[in-house]
Amino acid sequence: MKLTKRLSKLILLVILVQTLFFPLFSSASTKEDFDSLNSSIQSEAVILIESSTGKVIYSKNGEERNYPASTTKILAAIIAIENCSLDEMATVSEYAVTSIPSGYTNANIQVGESLSIRDLLYALMLASANEAAVIIGEHISGSYEEFVNLMNEKAIEIGCTNSHFMNGNGIHDDNHYTTAHDLAKIAQYCMKNETFRQIVATTSYTLPATKLYPYNDRTFKNTNSLIIVNNNDVENNYYYPYAIGIKTGFTTPAGNCLVAAANNNGLEFISVVLGSPDKNTRYVDAINMFNFAFNNYSFMKLQAKSNSITTINIENGTNDTKSLDLLINSDVNVLANLDNRNSTIEPKINLKENLSAPISKGDVVGTVTYDLDGLSYTADLIASHDVEEKNNSLFTLFLKIVAVLVLILIVAGLLIKRKFKMDKIKYKRTRHLNNNNNRNRSLYK
């Protein structure tokens, strides 16, 4: 039995050494590396995504329901960060301490103590203190049950489609489940928050002494071995130099679990490991996935800001301005692997409807989209220069002449009508005078 255990440890150690010291950027194709990764994964369900896009790089049973154990605390933590000041003080209720079943991790927090949300978050995420989740939940929502409702609402908001939480700490419940993909989405969301990133990357933390616990001995190390260089001056075989967090978990029904993130020169991946047979395997599986990703994927600048994508003619523009270059308004960086890095990617251009002059330099006139490996990358297209409206065409000149002629005719007609009217009045006056003169002559006779 002891020999079998030693042999298992030796095999794991060999795998880990190969994993850590196998040179990055191997010459093998992505397909070959993928097959190798696929054969190495031992955990029940895993997934690997790129952090900025959410692109799934690798998945094994990633959509199947599993128990998350203490990786549940990731969701509880982000809710606390978004709803509280870190300096807020929370008072520990009796329920928060006594509701934790025997055998589950705690941070020796005392009933009646007042601790800051900051202290509680570090206890939650580093020591995996189960009572910390209850204290935070009661502080935020008034009752733990309402906090759990808030967690389920938040999970849906993030985009989880197959998760249901019964508590904030991962204490086992048959109705408390998630998937590797849902957990990856939660972690992706959380890692956009700088406070969260700082907490999960911290290696150790000490709770302050209080009136009810006047000692400074509540120091805990992060349970995530990927970010621990050594344990008690003994080199840690599972330290991964690019790792930046996030959270471990374990219950007997869930097995060993790990949500981890790694960043190499800005390229960031998130892995989720659920149902691993032991602690060591969860780290080996995560490291293998990370190495596969860093060996095979990188961001490639497909287009640089201000590049001309195409040239179009604006029909009602003047001859010297109607030819318009469409410039991209931002860099377009695409996530490419070894097999598609040299692919020709045709742009899809979508212009605004009824595009016509006048157009000003810098105006957004449409969008350009590049599709690669299931992802779409879109940027705005802007005008390279002013396009003036054409206003001296023969047709326009003809219309102007016609308008002037019509105006002249109208004015002339009015003048003729006025002259005719005046002549008629003059005639009537002359006739009237003549009649009066004739009458006067008759009287003198």
C-alpha cells in the first residue's frame, strides 16, 4: 500500500517536472498539443478560458453539473466587494459560528467580535473560513437566506445557466451545484475587479486582535499552492510562476476543486478543475492546461489603429473629395493559435445606411468585423477627410436658372397686372373728367 502511494507520488512528480520544464512555445501543432493535454487530464470536469474574451480553449465535461465545494466563496466575495466598503465593520452572530458543521474549515472567529469586511474577505478567500461567508451574508442582506438569493441572482446576471447555490461557502448540499463553465464565467467576472484580484493573489494574512480575541495568532496562508513558492521553507512542487489566484475547494462528494488564473505578459487564462481525485492532481491538471494555452495561443495584431481598410466613393461628393478612405479607429488584436496564426481573415464591412456628403473627418461611417475561431472582433470605421457636397452640377445649375426664370416671370406678371390696373383707373378718371366738361358746356349754351 505504501509502495503504491509512493509510486503514485513519483508519477505525479515526473508529470509535474515535465510540465514545468517543458519549453514554452513548442514547435508542435495545436492539434498535437491538444491531444496530449486531453490524455493527461485526470479530473472529472475541467475547463480553460481566455480571460478577456471568454473563449473556451479546452473543456472536458465543462457543462456537466458538479459540486463546487469552497470555490463557491468566489461568488460570495465579489458580492461583498460590490456591496460594501472594505472598512465596514460586521458583528459576528452566534448562528454564523454554530451553523458550521464539524470538520469544515474555520478561522476561530468568536461570537460577538467585530471585524472589517476586509478581514472577513481575507479569511474567506485565503483560509477558506466558512463562518466568514455567513457573517458577510448576514451583514449585507440581513439574513443568510436572503444573501443566498442574492448569490443566485448574481450568477444569472453573470451568465450562469446551470448553477444553483444553497449557501455562500460550499458546505455540501445535493441542491448546491454548478458547472466548470459557469464557475469560469464567475471567475472571469470577478477578475475584472482589482480588489478581488489583490485578495486572491495574497499569500498570507493575519486577523487583528480584538477584545474578544486578544491574540495575533490567527494567521493563515493561501490554500492555493500555485501561488506559494514554498511551504515552511520547503520548496513547493506545484508553484506556478504565472499564477495569480484564485480559490481551492474540497468536500468528499465534490472531490478536490480549483479555480485558478494565470497571466503571462498580459495574456490571461482561467482554469476550473472539479472532481479531482486528490490535491496534487488538481494542480497538475491546471498547470497542464495553462502550459497548453501559453504554448499555443497569443494575441496577434490584425490591424493597427488608423490603418486604411478600404476606399469608397461618396456619390454626391465633389470630385476632389468623394474618394474616401475608411480608417480603423482602434487596434484589432485577435486570439490566434499555432494553426490559424497565418490565416487570411477577410474583413466584413458594414456601412451606415444612406451614407452621403457632407461628411467630416473622423465621423464614424461604419464598422469592420473579423471572425476567427468562433470569436468576432469589431471596430469602428472613420472618415479619413472631409467630403464636401457636390453643388455645381449642370442639373443643379439648371434648377437654379429655372427658379430664377420662374421668379422673373412672377415679378413681370405682377408688374404687368399692376400697370393694367393703373391704366384702367387712369382711363376711368379721364372719361369722368370728359363727361364733366361736356356737361358744363351744355349749361353755358
